[in-house]
Amino acid sequence: MSYTIYLVEDEENLSEALQAYMEKEGWTVKLFQDGDKAQEAVEERPHLWVLDIMLPGTDGYQILKTIREVQGDIPVIFISARDQDLDRVLGLEMGSDDYISKPFLPQELIIRVKKLLTRVYGSESEENKKVDLNDYTIDPEARTVIDEQNERQIVDLTTKEMDLILLLTVQVGKALSREDIIEEVWGENYYGSERAVDDVVRRVRKKMPRIHLETLYGYGYRILSS
């Protein structure tokens, strides 16, 4: 699958190096070196934003806020050279999917981008591999769930709800611990409570009542085929 990535970074040498590394992976990269121009492009829909925090004009926090308001579930990686702990916490709270602090090697960012793209969009071998479960059609590539019993309406899921469904339905019947789910859905940089998993599960059960999402008390969850 050919991905389009929007890279927002004002350091010219770094931005050009990152762009070159990403294009070697076969990705299409659109480069922004100030926040105002990036803000104007938020109506567009790339597969991923790589977003610096400190920028001329509109800063990365405001751009992320607008991305979440306009694009919803588009994945975002924050990069910054400022107070790492503060930026990481603020970025994750505002909805970034991953965080990398300067200085870093371009290869490190490439690894993180690959991992996030695979988690969100699935691997190439998984493309077009739809799952039919309890009259729901789950499409990993399109990231949609169709309710076949309700006039084929699309089930309105948030990013984390969709990530959870995709994670559990890829391996129906397999039990995953809360720790496993946190790592796969929220990422290694998540520092919040494991109760976030329970909250997402509760919302998924409400939106998809025919899904047999079983609680394994004291451990985690699994989806059953019937």
C-alpha cells in the first residue's frame, strides 16, 4: 500500500533528511516548514502526520487539536526537543499516537512510522481480508465496521475502539491481557491507567451489542466467534 505522510518540521536539514528517508520507503511525503501552512492543509487526509511541536506560526499542539477536530482518527507522531516528559504527556493527552524526542536518528523515526502504519492500517498481507462476525463486516484496510442487520450502516467507532476491534478480531478466541492491549493500541509510551482498556471495551459493547467480547477477570479480554 502506498502511504501519504505529511511531515511538519521547520529545521531545514532535518526535514529534508527525514523526507529523503521516508521516500526511500516508497511513501509520498509532503513537507511543511511552518505551522500556518500545515494548519491550512488539515482539511486534506494523509495516512499519517509527523508533527513537530515548536514551529514558526501555529504550533504543533494547535495543529494536533485541529487534526483531531477535522480528521478524527488520522494517526499522528509528535516530535520535539523541549521538555520531554511534559511534551509526551500533553501530546498523548491531546491524542497523538506516538512521540519521539530530538535528537534522534532518521532510522528510528522510520521504524516508529512503520509500526504505527501497520497497527492502524494493517500489513499488506492483511489488505482486503475482511472479517464477518455476528453480522458485522470488519474491514481492516478501510477501518470500517458494517452492521449487516441494520441496513448496512457503518458503526461509528473512535480510533481506539477500532484499534481494539481489529486487534481482537484478527485473532478470534485468543485471550489478550490488558497489558498486551495497552501496548498494541496505546503504544509503548502510554503512562495512563489500564482502566482505559475497560472504558473502550464498554463503549465497543454498547456500539456493537452482538459482538461476544468476553471479560477474563483479573487478566483481559477476548472475542468469541459465537
